[in-house]
Amino acid sequence: MSKKRALAILPMAALVLAACQPGSGSSPSASESEPSASASEAAAGPACDSADVDGHLARVCEAGKIIVSTDPAYPPQSFLNEDTGDYEGFDIDTAKAIGERLGVEVEFTDPTFDAVVAGNWSGRWDMSVGSVTVTPEREEVLDFTQPYYYTPAQMSVLNDSSFQSLDDLAGKVVCAGESTTYVFWIEGTLTLPDSAGEIAPVPEGMTATTFPTDLDCAEAWRGGRNDFDGWLTALPTAQGAIDSGNYDIRLIGDPVFYEPLAVAFDKTVDDNDSLVAAVDAIVGEMHEDGTLTAMSEQWYEGLDYTTQQ
């Protein structure tokens, strides 16, 4: 998944245009961008320099690159800058920092989100740094690191609507991205780790309609669609749409849940443990040395989403 500074640079309409295109399966490499100084200074040394790497980690090290899936239509977490042709955002910077600490280049790819959470990636990419929420169901097909950040799930409505509270949306249709936790919440099937805290009850009779990405919901409203009354997405994404000035929407009610987001790996890779362990350790280091906090404050206008609310 508030693009904040980035939204001022890149028009939201361009992002939505990118969102409406199918995943190409390949995209710009991070090797063209210089790693952040903070990450470079904080790292004790590249994991690939260790003499005892094995399994999937060894293959990544030998290749000299790691292929990372992300969602290029989810500002400010990740988006494609049409002017530069590069991916930018919090998830992108997180992936680059992980790659640097592994000691390899990062190459991004953009499969659909439902392909990521379905698992069985067939070796098309090595890990996902794409704001994937940890759920018990996903843990059956994916391996996860510790969360690298947490976001509130926030409801939005059109500015000129009469809705004033979440309960006002009882019996109404709410839009969300396909295969997201937001759809699961509306359908009443969402489960999160106990550490995630309470999940708000779903207003009676609420139903979901979906688009390939979250931002498509806001764009549909802007295009004149009126067959849904609410939009549920990450708070930073909703706030970013508002801040852009391109969408006539407002937030409504408190967040309905807080989701832990982690780096994900395909569980069908038998020797994945080495790569999962190495990246989990890196995420822990980035929490401890303040790298993740600094990136969160950069992309979310001073807000630190790297600790559980």
C-alpha cells in the first residue's frame, strides 16, 4: 500500500494508468539507484560474504541479484515514476536496503497481487516486498519474515455523500483491491495474528466489489462510477489520494483493523530457509538501527508505521 512528497511529483492519474495495465513480469532494476547511506553504514557486512551460505540464499548470492515482486500501483508504498522509469516508494526502498545488506542487486517484477498471495511462484521471483499482510491462511503457502511495518485499514467515502460513520455503510457496497485483507474483512473471513489487535465488526449487510488494485476504486469514482459507496484500503493510500487533490473523497470512522506487513517467500521452495532467515535478520537489523523508521518518516510525512499501533 499518502504518497505525500511523491504525490506532489507524480500525478496520481499516471499511477492509475499504470495500475490498469497487466503485470509485465519485469520492470526496472534497482541497480541504477544508489543505496541509502544509512543502510550502508548500518549493515555489519553483506550476508553473501559469509562462507557458509547455502540453499536458496546461495543461489541468490551466486546470481548476484534477487528478484523482488512488488505492486507498482500502491503509492506511497510502491509506484512507477513515469518520468524516470524507476520504481519508488517505501516498499521499494525497503527492498533495495535488503538487497544491499545481502550484497546483491535488486530486480523488480510486478505480478498481480493474487498471484503473489497464491504461492507456488515457480521460481519467477525470489521474494515479495509488496505490503503483504501476514494471515494464517497465507502462512499455509508463504513464509514470512517479522513485519517490517504496520498500517491501519481505513474506510473512505465520497465527499458529497451523507455517510458520517462506519455503521452508516450497513447494507452498502464497498470497493477494495482483489485478494486483499480489505475484501476478507468485508466478507467476514479475515483472520490476523493475535498481536495485530482487535478487528472491528463488519456493518450488517455490507458487501464487496473489487478491482485489480486498491487505487482503481478511487479512479472508478473519479470516472463517474456510483455503484459502490465506500472504499477500504491502507490509510496511507487513502490519505495520499486525498492529498493529491485528484479525488473528491474523505475518511470516515476509525481504522477497522491494523495489519502486520512482512516480506514473503514461496513455501514450495524446499531450501528457502536460508534466504528467509537471512532476510528476517536484516529486517530485524533495520528495525534496530532506525533504517525502517527513517524511510517510513520520509514517505509518510513524519509518521512511523514500523511499530505496532
